[in-house]
Amino acid sequence: MVEQNPSTESTTPQSKPNQSTTRASVVTLASDRLPKGDVTIQVAYSSLNYKDALAYQGHRGVVKKLPHIPGIDAAGTVINSSSQNYRSGDQVLVTGYDLGQGHWGGWSGLIRVPAEWI
């Protein structure tokens, strides 16, 4: 059984884009702070992508809003879903769309995304 509001550890930049330095830290966030979406996924894997590197260098246009969690892809297991297409325990992959840019990404223990992104 999955607890109702589990927390997640996430890697997030801690400065505004275009400042001379960008720091990252691991923070613990309650799952109720995750973005809106139909499917909550426990992330097992995410990659380091060129856009993720740009985000940490403070380049304009990659990070739209802070706090921000990079990771333009994620593979993991569904833990909660309001979509009829996915059930708890399903293994899924998310890549593209707005993940890791305008929408918190795969460098998090949990992500919540629209079902269409899977």
C-alpha cells in the first residue's frame, strides 16, 4: 500500500537563471507539491541530458520557474493513477513533452504527469 502523501527527494537548482553561479541541492518535498497530472510515478531512472546541463548553467529559456526539477526523461513504476490506461505497478517511460522544462522532471523520487505523456 502506498501512503497518501509520501515525500520525495529531488535535485533542484537553487538560484535564478542567468546568475553567475547555480547551485544544486537535494531537497525533500511533500508529494502534494508535485505538479498536476493523472499518473504518479516512482522514478527508478533518469538521464543527464544536454538541456539539464543548460539548466544548471543558468541558460535562459530552459528553466521557466523556480523551484525547478530537471530530467527530461524518467522510467519507473506507477504508484497512483486516475487514468484508465495505467494501474499501480505498471512500469512506464516518460520522455519529451514539457518534462524537465516547464514541468518538474525525472530527477525526483516521484513525478506526476498527464497520462498522454506516457
